[in-house]
Amino acid sequence: MHPVHENGAAPAGVDIHAHHFGADVAAAGLPDDPRWPRLVTHGDGAGQIMLGDRVFRQVHAPLWDTAQRIAELDAAGIGVQLISPTPVMLAYWADAEPADAYARATNDSVASALGESGGRLAGLGTVPLPYVDRAVAELRRCVADLGLVGVQIGSRIAGMELDDPVLRPFFRAADELDAVVFVHPTDGGGGVIRRGGQPYDFGLGMTTDTAIAASALVFGGVLRECVDLRVVLAHGCGTFAWAWPRLRLGAGIFTDAAPGEHDDLVGRLWVDSLVFDPEHLRLLTERFGAGHVVLGTDYPFVAGQLDGARRFLASAVARGALTGTQAAGVLGGNGRELLRTRTRQGACR
């Protein structure tokens, strides 16, 4: 059975991991470089994301067509979807001015999709994070001018881990602005582990990359300093949930950390449900708290996740991995809590 509210009605889902590439985002006017992604669309609803003359990915109309996206949300029983730029659009390799211009165009496109959605979409932008002053300025524009709830960032930033001091002003600003920060693996997991290609990049590279990013936030002082920062990590936080006992023990053995010093910080993280096995949700709720696991589908890239979300959670309930109340939270209640806006500002000390 599907998770239900107390009144017996099926709750509207809130999907916090979904991607967008607007047809209005163009690389025109930017320096000539094949790494700028561009979208080529066709009248039959098909398209390609191109990197230079190379097809990076075959895509379909819901990626850029808001009306088609909403129709699929309706069919899946999803009330609100949080859209973020397609990860290849995180152009951390670019020089400052073109990176800033591309981020602005991307964010304007996300905001345009929100305006077309009748309140069904919320949005995350992107910022030129290697240039932290520009990143903070664009973050402020995203939140104050465009009405976005935050930004998506990569798990690695131009060779920097997320606890690099260069990046700290960005996290302080995100905390001050009450902006959601969604961490997504960089470069499809490539270059993270010693063996490349598929299925290794997808299966191990992306999950390891995300776990390293989470470790930087927990052990590197970011969460300790920014006391109300809301960070969500894609793909169930990768391998972090499984590695946490070993990380915790290692911190006690090899550093001067007090026993349990970082436990509360792990509970501050939010993670999505995109782990492909309902049994894994049991550990996520144990590790991060049942209220910090939110629905994620990677729509429209991973087939079957959007329309299968309710079945996935029902399966978790059937095998005892989640209670019905916990599953209802993952489906929608936790996501609504994540997307709330605090009235207090300036919590980062």
C-alpha cells in the first residue's frame, strides 16, 4: 500500500532531485570552447546535450518543456518538484567572467521554468564557485531576485574539497540567506576511483565522490561554523552512511576529536532516497534521522524513478525498512520541511 496521511488521502509527493536544461540557455557570446554544454532540440520531443561536436547525452522534452514535465508529475502524484541545472552545466573549469555569465543565464532559465509552472516547481541555481565573491553575489541574486530556494554545487570545486577555506564565505552566505545547498557528484564520478568507465564511475565513483564531500562538511568545520546551514546530498549521500562508523572511529584514533564529537553534525545532513534498494532506506533513516531523508528521482534522467516512487516506498514499508509514517515523510512531508524559509537570518557565526 502507499503511504497515507491520517485522513486516508494519498499525499502529494515532493521530489527534491530533478534536473532542467532550458532551451533558452545558449553558449553564444561565450569564449569558443567545446566544454560549454548546449542543448539541441527537435520537433519530435527528442534532443541532445552537446559538448562541441560530441553528443554528451540523449535527452527528451521534459528536460526543457515545463508543460510536459508537469504532466508527468501529475501522472506520478508529485505535487512539487525542486529542479536544478543539469550537472554538466556546473562550469567550474571556466574563467571568471564567462562562468558568471553562463551561471546567470542558467539561473534565469530555471526562474523562467518556475514562472511557467503555476507553483508546481521550486528551483535551485548555480554559481561560479571557484570565484567565491562572484558566487556569493549570484547566490544572493538567486534568492532575492529570482525566488530560487538555493543552489546546486558540485562535490569537488576546481580541485578544492568543500571544506577548503576559499569556499567558506559561500557557505556563510548560504546560511545567512537560508539557502538550500544541494551537493551533486562532479563529472559523473569520473576520476574518483582507480578504475574508470562504466559501471564503475556511476556505481562507485559518484557514490564515493559524494561521501568525500559529506566528510569534508562534517570533519572540515563547515557545519560546525555554519550552525543552520541546510545541505542536501544526492544519491543517499553515496557511501557515507556505510562508511560513517569507520570514519567516526578513525577520527577518534588518528585525530584529537572527542568521542562522538561529530555525531550531531551527521544528523544535520539531508539526503535523498535515490539508492535503488528499499532496504537501504533503513540505514539512511538510522544514520541521518527519518526526517532528513527526502524523495529524489534524478528526473528525467533515471527511468522509472518518478513514476515508481510510491511503489519504492511501499516496498520499504512492506519489508519493514520504513514505517508508514516514515515513508509518508520521505514522499512529501520531509521535502516540504526542507523547502520552508526561516525568518531568522545571520546564524553563521
